Amino acid sequence: MERWCGMAVVVLLALSVRWAVSLHPYSGAGKPPLFGDYEAQRHWQEVTLNLPIRQWYFNSSDNDLQYWGLDYPPLTAYHSLLCAYVAERINPAWVALHTSRGHESPAHKLFMRATVFLADLVIYIPAVVLYCCCLKETSTKKKCVSSQAASALCILLYPGLILIDHGHFQYNAVSLGFALWGVLGVSSDRDLLGSLAFCLALNYKQMELYHSLPFFCFLLGKCFQKGLKGKGLGLLVKLACTVAASFTVCWLPFSTEREQALQVLRRLFPVDRGLFEDKVANVWCSLSVFVKMKDLLPRDTQILVSFCVTFLSLLPVCTKLTLHPSPQGFRFALVACALSFFLFSFQVHEKSILLVALPVCLVLHEIPFMATWFLLVSTFSLLPLLLRDGLLMPWAATAVAFCTASTTCFPLWAEASEEEALRLGPFCKAARRCVPQRRLVLLPCMLRGLFLASVTVMVLLTLMTVTLDPPRKLPDLFSVLVCFVSCLNFLFFLVYFNIIIIWDSKNGRTQKKVN
């Protein structure tokens, strides 16, 4: 009873923060002709309600794809249609074909905000609560009731998701929530349900491909453990049937004609948009400050280079997970693989960092110092986007709230003083054969120093961004610096997570046995 009371308080607090953020401006508010993501979501409701399914992804006089054309998988379209039915019942003018373009009103804003709020409440928040309630089973450390509520509080107060969904305006909580249900399923040996949940996530947003390889490798590793000549083969067949059935149901209306399916795929993977979009804290955008790869290399070569680099960065982690599957290794692999995709893949958005932040939230109770540090950097990387939306105050307030919750709930500084707490014990033990022990003893101190330097730079750069005008010749100076600093931090975290995954030989022994 005490546990559920604590969780109820946490959920109410999280919902209050979300609603408070939703009172602020949204993307593109009062900025015609294209407005922003808010108008994109409203326009998809207009299109799905008024046009037949076969026209949703095709350019026509009634569906101008240059004006926020639908570019997410079918499940997003079905969700838009569901919201459109409700909107039409309340006020048909909100979703009227053509005439509703750019519609803005307090009542409509309330409706749109409520749809995000409800999606969060129904899909994402229950998954977080259940995950935190299961921490005692999935963590190597004994967790008490209060620590479960503390973990839920920190995860639900993560600023990035709150600001993008309830401020900027998107429905990331739906795909991330389904992905988290998938993590819960496969981690507790409910592999078919977990696979189904992840397929729903993938059919809601194609960016869930960031998480696909860890799911695939973890489940394949389970099949290998069971034996491909016995139970493993049966599990593999069941998983294949589950995935095939879920995709068939989602894509059935678009599978009647070959051109229909191809057009949807073209909309989902718009390679014409280039290597990266806007100012994003990944390697290609950061390198463009020095080398204009977009201009130097043909698009096909850019795709090939990004694919090769991404694949090579994923290979060690995926190999380790396949050979030694464990729930703990799976969670860390989700972090490393998503981060590799974000840093090196083709056509990355700044909001895609949320796909890395979710699995980092899942290991917050295991490495609170490093996880909190990463989540702060990820929130910082969104600053240029949120400034354009007029969300500086909620950005600062939620960041402070998250820092306060994390430092209160976890002994961050004490954790940063121990190799084992940082999960660097096995690596340091192996490294001592080649490196003088005195240098390795200083490793936790070096990490704390890097943390202080990172936070100091982020604070100073934030103050400069909001108080100073950039030079006329360099109007994007501060945005580029934010992206560059964030990218350096993310590269450091990629190395860190790869180290703890590859050198941790005890994943399987410290976890509940995978049957």
C-alpha cells in the first residue's frame, strides 16, 4: 500500500509538471505559413479524416506533401484519425479540409494538449511505473520501496520528453511507451508480448529502428541459449510469426498495391533531405563546421559512409549481446546502439536524442551519476530548438527540477567516487595490466572533473545564448556551439557505455537467468 501511495504522488507530480509546461507556447505558434510541429499534427488529423486511406501518403490537390505531408508509419496515421474523429465532434472547423490550415485558438490548443497528455497517461507513464516496481528483480542492487518511487520520479521528470511532447508538441511518449512495454516484456521472458509491443513502437515512429538491433540480438541470443534444434527454434518461429502478423495488420490497408507500400516507405525514409537536418548534436553536423560533407560527397556516398560508420560502431555491442544475452546487458545495449545511431546515422533530427534518453533512464538506478549527467546534456542539446519555441523558462525550470530530484534521490557524488559504482571495475582490472595503477585510481576523480567542466560549459553557453547577440556574420554561432559541445559529450558517453558493456563479463551471472 505504501508503495502505491508513493507512486501515486510521483505520478500526480509528473502530470502537474506536464500540464504546467503545456500552458506555454508550442512549435510555430503564430508563425505562418508553415507554423510548426503543432500544425503538422493538426494537419495529419485533417488529412486522415477527409481523404481515403490510399491518398494519405500521396501528393494531390487535397494533400500537398510540401505542407506537412504525412511521413510517419501507419500507426501514427491511425492515431491522427482517432484524434480527428474526436476533434470533429467538438468543432468540425478544426479539421475541415483546406479551410482549417493554420487554425489556432485557445480551445483547439487545449484539445491538442489534452491528446498528448492522455497518450502519456495511458501508454508511457504506466510502463515507467511498472518498470520501477520491478527494479528489485532486474537490478543487482537491492531496492526498497522508496527507491522505486525515487527512480520513477526521476524518469518521469526527465525534461527532454516533457519539453518536446508537452511544450514543442509531439507524441513521442506513444512510441517510447510502446518500446518500454517491449523492454518489460522481453526482460521478463514474455518475449512474444514484448515483440508485439516493440512492433507497435516501430509502426508508430520509424526512428524506433534505433532500438531494433538490441531487441533482435537479445531475442536471437535467447534462441541460441535454448538451442536452435529444440526450444530455441520454436521460440524463433513464434517471434517471426508475431512480428509478421503485427506488421501485416498495421500495413494491410497499404499493401493492396505495390506502389502504395513503396510510397509509404519513400515518405518514411526521405533521403532527399540530406545527411542531417537543422542543428543536431551529432558527428556529421559538428564536422560540417570544418568540412562540408554535404557539398563534398554525393548523397549516395554520404549514405554509404554513414551506414558503414554506424554499423562498425554497433558491431561490438550487438555481438556481445547476442553471445551473452541478459536483461542488464540488453538495457545497456539499447543505450549504446541508440547513441551510435544518433551520432552517425543518416538524416538525424535533434529530437531523436529522446531515443537515447529512454534507455538511459532505464539504467538510472544502476549508474545514477553517469545517467544524470547524460540526461542533462541531452536536455541541453535541445536548447536551440526550444528557444525558437519560446520555451526557455520551462526548459530551465524542468532542468532544475530534474537535477534536484536526482541529487535528492541518489548519492550522485558518492557514486562517482567508486569504480564499481561507475561499473568500471572490470575495465580497470584489465587495464591495470598495461597502465600504472596510480593513474587508474584517479579515474573517478577525472570523471568528476569532466562532469564539473561539462556542466560549467553548458551553463556558460546557455547564459551566452540567451543574453548575447551573435555576430552578424555568424548568426548561428551559439546554436552550433551548443551542438558541438553536446556532440563531444555524447562521443564520450558512447565510449563509456561501450567500455562497460564489453568489459562486463558478469552480466549473465548477476541477472535473473534467461530461460
